[in-house]
Amino acid sequence: MNTNHLIHSHSPYLLQHASNPVDWRPWGEEAFRVARETDKPIFLSIGYATCHWCHVMAHESFEDIGIAEKLNDVFVCVKVDREERPDIDALYMAACQLITGSGGWPLSVFLTHELLPFFAATYIPKTTRFGRLGIVDLSNQIDRLWKQERSRLMTAAGQMKSHLEPLFAMPQPEAFSGSLAHQAADQLLQRFDPVHGGFEPAPKFPTPHRISFLLQQQNRKDSILPAVDKTLRAMRHGGIWDHVGFGFHRYATDNQWLVPHFEKMLTDQAWIAMAYLQAHLHTKDPFFAQTAKDILTYVLRDLRSPEGPFFSAEDADSEGEEGRFYTWSLAEFQRTLGSDADKWAVIFDVRAEGNYLDEATGTPTGANILYLRIPLEQWARQYGQSAADMLAEWEGLRSRLYEARSTRIRPLRDEKILLDWNGMMIQALAMAARVLQEETYARCASTAAAWIEQNMRDESGLLVHRWFQGNRGIPAMGNDYAQWIAALLGLYRATGNSDSLAKALHHTRLMEDRFRSGPTELFHTVGKDHLELPIRPLSAEDGAIPSIQSTMLNNFVTLYQLTEDPEWKQKAKTLADALAPTMRRYPLSALYGLEAMGRLEAGWQG
């Protein structure tokens, strides 16, 4: 089997592409040198191992010999795993959003030798259709421009740099105001879907830090707790929840939480578990506590490595089909449940033609996603059962479905271990230990933390971002330090081990020295000694996970509340002032940071 330059990589995603006929190279000076010497532009393709549309583009284009020959002829082709290099992804995703108005993966970017983008897109089809250039036609256009009108591309790249630089240069600080939290809560409630729950139309993402923020604000408006309750119950009852094996899928493609994108990510499990734990803290409702426990059951069973830390994700696809592992035909459902199948097919809406449509054709799939139109407690009343009996009956049948499903070919598990993602899961386990009074969770969190301390360091003793199959690499970035500090603080709160607090203080000093610069005192994505990109990434806005700024703001507040040292309170206020202009323009951009300032004002809340 022929291989390309990715064969010696330590990324599951890059290794997926090591046998492509495309002459992929890893990101680095060697690839940049070849681009200069051959006078070719760079085609940068960014994705990750469990990305469905990355698989689609790979199968359609990167495995096609004819297309590979075209790409090799026109470009120096570079592959990046976005989970390994979030700094590279952040810069070029911002460029894609400026150029196209949207973003996503795979991310396809075309660069000059100075690593400046002149064109960007996400998924590019194999052939031109529906007004979208295919990969060959696009390559031919870029090739012609590069050879005949290069000045146009260089001008576009220069303009793109001038547009990108302000995005990563924060405005001057202004006084933080608590009213920003009120504005954010009001805006979120205006977005609330009262029918299906959630705060956006399709596709619907869980965005759990919105839930945590609203719970902190619940005393301000009577409508907050019902909105949170509706959303969390709808998520658990919908197809975005794996009713057989537990855990949440990435997002729902519809507005009712029914049809998921089936990928499961460690980060989602961590933050969603914490949102349900917060809901239990505020309501004492056992439904929320049980959901958090079930999420952690999935994580500890399927994403935990034998040594204790946590793998990154499970793919959406298996056997070449998205969702194949998770869906059921009516015949499979009946074969597994026997005489119980008819009753439970009604409850979970399992049909002969399938209960969802093919996204491309709009025709029935013949497959069924398990979901609940109404809660099991309501079904129990319809069947004349107690809620406890109905739940016990389902648990027995769920176990049978789980065993039957276990004989299928599982989706790929991305087994790289990321420092920041593990930090998030350690936080969730530590919080579960406190809230649920379950010592097992604290032990699991401590075991993972001890393994990281031992294994995720370079020769000088500094933390690294990634570990995979015995290889540790990539210097830890800002988000790694921020989430690791938060994990150590969570461990201290759960266990009382003063060593965790001492380590958190040590890494906070390192974080400040290596990642903070400029008059605003914000934190950059990469350290001062790793500036290979044309623009140093910096973000003040929360995305699917909270930003470095929001996380460090929470860390400063927690350090102050644990130590009562006024230095940390002042640092929190200084960082809040730096974030205030961004929060004022878009209050929903830093909810986790607003939550931190709410804690500073009110004292401990969860």
C-alpha cells in the first residue's frame, strides 16, 4: 500500500489519510519549504477523526486518483487535525467565516507562502453542482490565477490579513457592569423555543453553559427555571440522547432534538453533565441527577482508557453509514424484544418505514432513532403502571437492546488524549463527586489527573497538549492550562487535597507568564515562544466550549473564594473589564465569564 508523508504522524485523523493518493504533508516548516521551492500555493485541509463530512470529502475526492493527481500538481497539500492544533483551526476558521459567512469541517483553506489565506470553504464537492465549484474546477481556477494573475491572490491575502488582525486584537477595557448578565439572560429567554426547548432553531446544539448561566440568574425571572427544565428534559427524551447506551450525540439536525448527528465527544459529555448537575443542585430533582450519572456511566465505560485518562470521541459513522450503530429497523427491534416489542415500538415510535427521512432525498430510511414523544412517566399512566414499574421494565429491555447492539461493528473511537478535554471531564467528575456524594467519581478524576501529571510533560517538565499511543507532543496551549487549572481546583473542592490547590496556583503563574500579553491582559491561544502563525490567535468569545478568557475568569474567582487572597479578586475584575467591551456588544458571547462574575458577587453557587 502506498503512503504519503502522514504515515509517521501521531494523530488518528492524519493516519486516516496516510494512504490517500493525495501527497499530504503534516503542518510544518518542511511543507512550507517545499511550497516555496516548487512555487506552489498551499492547500490546507483541517478536520478531525470523527467528522462525518470529513469522511465524505475524503471518500469522494482524496481517495480518487485523478483528483489526487490534480491536487498534487497544483498545490502542496497539508493536513491538520483541528483537535491537535486548535490554534491553527481558530485562525483559518475565522478566515473562512469572513469569506463565506459560515464555518465548519472539513475546513479547506488556500494559502500563500506567507501562510495567509486567499480563499476558504468547508466541504467542497467532487464536481461542480448547485452553484458550488467542485474541487477540480476550483483547483484549475486557482492554478490559473497563481500562474497568471498572482497579484490578485496576493492582494486578497493582504486584505484578509487586514480583516483578521482586528478580530484578534481586543478593544481597550471598560468598566464591567453586572447589568450585562441581565441583558444576556433577557436575550436568551427571547430565543427560547417554548414548544421544543432550546435556544436556537435547527440545528440544535445543547450549549450547556447557557443552562448553567440561566440557573444562576433564576431568581431574576420566573420564566428561567421552566425554560431550563423544558430544555433539559427535551434533550434527554429526544434522539440526541442515546437511550440504549447513554451519552449525548453532538447535536440535533432538526428543531425537536429528534434526529442527531451521531458523533459523541468527550467535551459534550463533560459540559452537559455539569449542566444537569447544576440543575439538580438548584431543583433537587432526581431526574437531573440520574441523567448526569448516566452520562458518566457512558464516559467511564466507553471513553475511559485502561490507565485512567479519557479518549476524545466516537465517530458518527460505522460500516460506511452515519448512525448505523445506533438505529434500529422494526424487524431488529422485534427480534430483540420479542413479545415486548409492540408496546415499546409505540413508546419509541419505531415504524416499519423508519421514523426519520433521508436528509438528501427526503425519503423514509427504514431505520429508527429511539426517542420519547412523551416521558415514560406519562406512558406509565396510559398503560396503568406506576412510574417505578415502567422505568424498571424499560431498564431490563434496554439491557437487552444494549447487548444486541454490542454485536454490531462499533464506530471508530478517537483514542488520542487531549489535556484540555481531560481537564473538562475531570471537572465534571469532581463536581459529580461533590453534588452526588459519590466517592467513585472523585477517585476516577484523581486517577486521570495523576496519569496526566506523570505522562503529559515534555523533556523540560512543561505540559503537552496531546498523547497518543505512547507519543506525547505539541506544547500545551492556553486552553490546556486554563482547563487544567480548573480541573485541579475542582479536585481540591472534591477531595480537600491541598496538593491540587498548590498545583493550580503554580500553573496559574505559568499561564500568566506564557500566554498573557498586551495592555488588556487577555490570554492568547499559543505561548510567546510558539509564534509560527502569521497572526497570534486570541479569542474572547465562548463557542461550543468556554473561551480561555471565560475559563480563567472562573479560575480567578475560584482562587479568590478558596484562598481569600484579594490578588485573585483584583485579577478577576481586571479580566472582566477587558472582556466588558465584547460582552456589551454581544452579551451572549461570554456567558461562562458572566457566570463567574455572578459567583464573585454572590459567593459560592454550586
